Amino acid sequence: MSNKTSKRAFKKTRMTRFLARCRRPKPVNIETILDGAKTRNLDKFLTDHYTVYSDVAWQEKIQLCRDLVEAGYLKAQFKEGYDGKPVFLDGEPRITISGREYLERLKQNKPWRRFLTGTGAFILGLLSSFLIKWLYLLVELFAKKHGLK
């Protein structure tokens, strides 16, 4: 295999990984689980993300669903495995009224989170720019003082 071919293969795999990251579905969190239950496709949403049901990540998401049931935000039944842990959602999970209210609160707070994150990034950029200019000025002064320039 020539050097040119290996570079091309490396670029192709890097591009493939990048495109796979771009096509990634929504992350599974409290908001997306409640939204999936609201639109009545939670089971499909979860199985689109995970196909290995004995996986630790799958168990964490099912446990998150169980926690939402215990908190009263979700109504669902679970099929349990041989070890007593929930494995699948049984039937069609539904969102409760308190779950809808909690989901609305989460969605209302989202613009503020985006605004605060963007503002923080902007301020951090300004501070880093100021720091670089200040360091450049210090280097210039040091060079003039010691006759290096």
C-alpha cells in the first residue's frame, strides 16, 4: 500500500467518522424521554438509539425512565429480566400532567441556557483576546528593555 493510498484511506475514515457524528440522533435525556412519551413514540425513540439491550447505556436509559415513573412524570410498565432489572417498556408509556408541566419548564429554560452559554463563550473570547494582546505587549517591552529588537 503506497503512502498516498494510506493518506487517502485515513482521510476517508476521518470523514466517515465526522459524518457519523453529524447524523447522530438526539441525545437521550429527561427532556427527550418526556418528549418521546408526549408524542407516543418513546419505545421507538429508545430502540433507535440502542439495539443491544444488555448494554450498560441501555440499562441507564431504562433506569432513567423508571426514575421518571417514580417521580410521577411518566406512566409506564416495565418488563424485567432474569436479574430483576427493567429491560423493556411494556405497552405504551404516557406522560402525566405533571410530566407535561415539567417538560414545558425545561423547554422554557432552554433559550436562557443557550443565551448564557453564548454570552459566556463571547466573554471568554474577549478575555483570551485581551490576554494575548497583553502578553504581546509585555514581550515587546521586554525586548526593547534588553535591546533584543
